[in-house]
Amino acid sequence: MIKKIYTKISLRSVTLLERANMTEHTFMIIIAIIIGILGGFGGIAIRALIKLISDISFQGPDGLLQNIINTPWYLILLIPMIGGLLAGPLIYFFAPEAKGHGVPEVMQAILLKGGFIRARVAFVKVLASALSIGTGGSVGREGPIIQIGSSIGSTVGQFFRVPKKRLKTLVGCGAAAGIAAAFNAPIAGALFAVEIVLMDFTVAQFSPIVISSVMATVISRMFEGDFVAFLVPKYELATPYEIIFYFILGALSGVISYLFIKALYYSEDVFDNKIKFPEYLQPVLGGLILGIVALAYPQIMGVGYESINLALKGDMLWYIAIILIFAKIFATSITLGSGGSGGIFAPSLFMGAMLGYFFGTVVHSYFPNITAPANAYALVAMGGLVAGTTRAPITAIIIVFEITSDYRIILPLMITCIISMIVSSKLSRESIYTLKLVLRNINIKEGTDSNIIEGIPVDEVYSKNCDTINATDNFSRVINTVIKSKSPEYPVVDSNKKILGVLFLNDVKNYLYEKDILKNVLIANDIAKTDFDIVTPDDSCSEALNKIGRFNQEGVPVVNNKKDKKIIGMLWRKDILDAYLKAIEVREISSHLASSIVMKDEEPEVRFMEGYSISEIPPPKSFIGKSIKQLNIRAKYGVDVLSIKTKIKKKEKVKAIPSPDYVINENDTLVVAGENRNINLLKNLP
């Protein structure tokens, strides 16, 4: 019943948008505003819920860190376990996508599902993350806010029945809204969406993402004020020589980033494969281990913003800072590895602040005249750790810049972030987000033009008519076959059509000088190469292309199956290229036509090959009142009338393949196909 009502409302909304006759860009801007507003409220809701659960879990008049310190030891052990006991089953039974730090799940939805995310994910993620963080889980709230925003973007897009290509953009709008609401940083939100979530700086519609990010920030500021996430110290570069230390800090940030990535996924592997414990109860075990560590170092519990602020103010002991780096790596890895819900952004900032403070203390004690105080290094290293773990240096730089609003920090920040990313990339190929996808055997290039070829099966492309050579044919027959067909490669088969080898044209040429002597002595099987590979109709063209490249061939034999190996055709490199180009054309045309169902351009046009297009045009005045037969449009103007759209009482009806006797009227729109120059000529007729 509810589903029927939802579908009815959705269809009615789409109809209203169609009647509004707005352009695609206007439509996307309106939807982006909606997503930004909802994403802003989502960020406010999860922060409020985390605070509520934290206040219940660790009661006291002081800040969270002091309240945790004042909490009895047995409650420090018990409270994270209770959080795991509540969050674990909630995730396991209602939305497994809410497990972990969230962003990889959003990326997976974009790569494999066209941006489709279940609406329930947002609700489960809010509750599970609030329970994990509020009871002391060593994770951040930014990841959940991003996943919640992305889920909102996807849900809104599905409601308005947006095609997949645009749905991905709306998911990016939600992610941008999430990060903007989390840090009060609209620019960083937009860049995060394109650099990390969409992984594409060439995204066609960047403006909706910016709009969503700005709207989320506006909502956040409206209800919570222009809050500052951290107490930022005044920054200044003491001397030009200090740049040397920021290079070193960048390298150290890259190493710590690598250790964090490895520790996190090692922990996940241990809990998934080595600990025989019900999955929905594993967060309870993780909570117990976390509580044990927190007895010695309570700073590792929760998002850790208070400890970060202590480092930024300079109120931290250097030896505690170095210990907290590794304690936080362990605590966050245990929390997420055991199945808790939360992000890695805040832990990365925490580790960066501790690393920077420790490093700054050391260099400032030895070089006080040429270096800034330790808290300046803490601020810069926060960006360094984010860049190293996420491999998104631009986002990291902009986040810290927006937090400080101080241009003087840009130079050391850029150096530290870039060096951190380079070092981390050298040590680990994948980021903390993409590694999770790779471990799930998900190709992070899925859906891009370079991988369309993976979706083309050999069965659709290979040539069934191919020249084969019998293994017992003498050299004279081989030459005759080669002369007739002129193919570069020939499968050599036995009497049952089973492939035994491949004969290359160049190999035949080597024996031509002695053809009179060898014509009745040498047989095809003697010169055929037995080092070859085959494909079946069920294989993809991507696999075929890899095999063609491996053996430096122009084609690869196609067999019925890998057991019988009976030859049924050849697949040539040129055929794969043609199929690839055709698939790109089809995808672009399909996407454009699908978009036009809901979102209308002022003058729709689809280019289906170079110099040709399908276009919607109003009929020239000279056409009105005349039939298609009278006008003889095809012969006179070189275009075909595919269909005619007619408006009757504000409703649009489509006449597909209209009859020659159809009389054109002023309310019609002609859908024509032909050369661009002919269509343009038709458009300009009086």
C-alpha cells in the first residue's frame, strides 16, 4: 500500500516537472537545492543524536574527554560493549551497507548500481553511527554524514526518476552536502564529491554539486551558527628554511597514513575470517578491546576533537602525542574492523594533529629561531594525514584552509599534503577508500569509457566466417589458402575442427624461398605455433584484447568451449575497436534520450555519428497547412521526419512515423534526422 502511494506521488511529481517544461540544468539545480537542504538537516540530526547518546553514556558537567576520564573503569569497559550490542544487530539485519566508514559503500553504489542507494541506509546509518560514536567508538562522524547525504541524494533522484547518469551526480550532491555540513566548509564539500566520491574532475554538471554544498552549509549555520570545528592557532611561516621541515613532515604523514590503512584492513580481515564469532555480535568484542585501551588512554574514545584542540593550543605532552598516534590507529581499526559504524576522517585529523605536535616539538626545541611553535605543525599535519589516507590532496588542503581562513598556511600545507600523498602512494597503491573496493574485487574504473569494453561479450563481435588450415595440408595448399584470404593469422585444426595451433603470415613468408622443395614435404602442423591462446563466446572483449596483446597478434581464435576447443570463428582487434566505439555512441545516445524524458532542453539534439544528428525543431511557417507528401521533405531537404509531437490542450502526443498525408500545424514539433547542415537549413526556413 505504502509502495503504491509512493509510486503514485513520484509519477505525479515527474508529470508536474514535465509540464513545467524546464531545461535539464534548471531541473538539476532545483533538485540540488533540495538535496543540500536535506543533507544539512541530516548533518544537524546526527550531531544532535551523537551528543544525546554521549551525554547519557558519559555523564558529567565537563567536556566529553573529562567526563570519560571521570567515568568508573568498569563503565569504560561496559559502555562501548553496549554500543556494539545495539549497533551490530541493527546493521546486520537492516542495512549491511551501514557497516564501516561509509564512503566505500557510496563509491560502490556509484560504480556498480548507477548511484542507487536504499533509502533505509540513511536511517540505519544515523542510528548505528550515533550509537557507535556516542558510546565511545574511536571513529568520526564525517563518514556517516557523507553516507547519509549520499543516500538522501540517491533517494531524491529515484523519487524524481532521474536516469543513472544524472543519479550519480545527485549522489555527489549528497556527499558534498554531508562534508560541507560536517566542517562548515562548502568548497571542500564540493571538491570532496568530485575528487573522492565521483573520482572525476571532468564531471559534466559541477554546478549542482556546488549548490548542494552551499545549501547544506547555509542550513548548518542557520541552526548551529557559524561554528568552528577546531580552535585554530594563528599561523606564520617563521623563515623560508622551515620549508625543509615540512617536506619531512609530509614524508612522516605518508608513512603514518600507510600504517593506518594497513592496520584497518588487517583488523577487518581478522574479524571477518579468523574470529569465529557471530558477525552481529563482533562489535561487542571490539567495544571490550577498545575499553581496555581507553583505560590507559581515554583520548582515543569518540571523535577526538577535544584532544585535537589541546594539540592546537599547545597543551599536549609530546610523548603522549606520539603514543596517541599508534593508540588511535589501533582503536579505530578495532572499532571499524569489528563492525562498528563511523568515519575515518576525524581519526585521520587526530593522528595528524598528534604527529604534527610531536614533530613540531622536536624541531622547535632544536631549531627555535627558524621554526614555528609545535601547534603550527599540528595544524598542517592534519591535512597531511587526510591527504595520505584518502589520496585527495586538494580536498585536504581546502578543508584546512577553510578551517583557518589564513592564506599564509597554503605553502607549507601544499607541500605536506602532496609529499604525504606521494609517499603513501608509493607504499600502498590504493587509498583507504579504494582498497576496500579492490578487496571486494570491484574495479574502481567500472563504468568509465575505458572499461565499456569489459561489458561487450565475444559472442556479439567475433567473425564466424574464418579461414582455417588443416594440420595435414602440405605447404603448397597452405600458400594457396593464404593468397586467397589475405588474413594475418590462421587457426590450424584437425579433422574434427579442434584447434592445434595458429599459423602466422610472417612464418609462411620465411619458407617461400624454398617453396618448390618444401611444397610436398612441409605440412601446416610443422610451422604452426603451439604457444597461443583462445577465447569462448562467453568471454569479454577485454579478456580477448589482453590475450591478443600478450601474444602480439591481430586476432584470437574463438572456440565452442575450452574443453573441446572446436574452432567457430576469429575475433580481430579491429572488430573489438569498432564494437567499443559503437558502444560509446549507443550509451551517449541512450543517456541523452533517457534524460530528455524527465528533463527537457530548450532544443533537444542527439549526435549519433560525425556530421549527423537527431533534432527537435518547430515547423517552418511555410510547412503549416501542408502534408508531408506535398512538402516532399526527404527529397528536397535531405532529412527524415521520424515523428511529430503535437500539443492538444497542453498535453503532448507523439505520432511515430507519421503517414505521408499528415498535415502539419503550428502546434507541432518535428523530430528529424539527417546531416547537421541540412537540419540547420530546415531550421532557418521562413
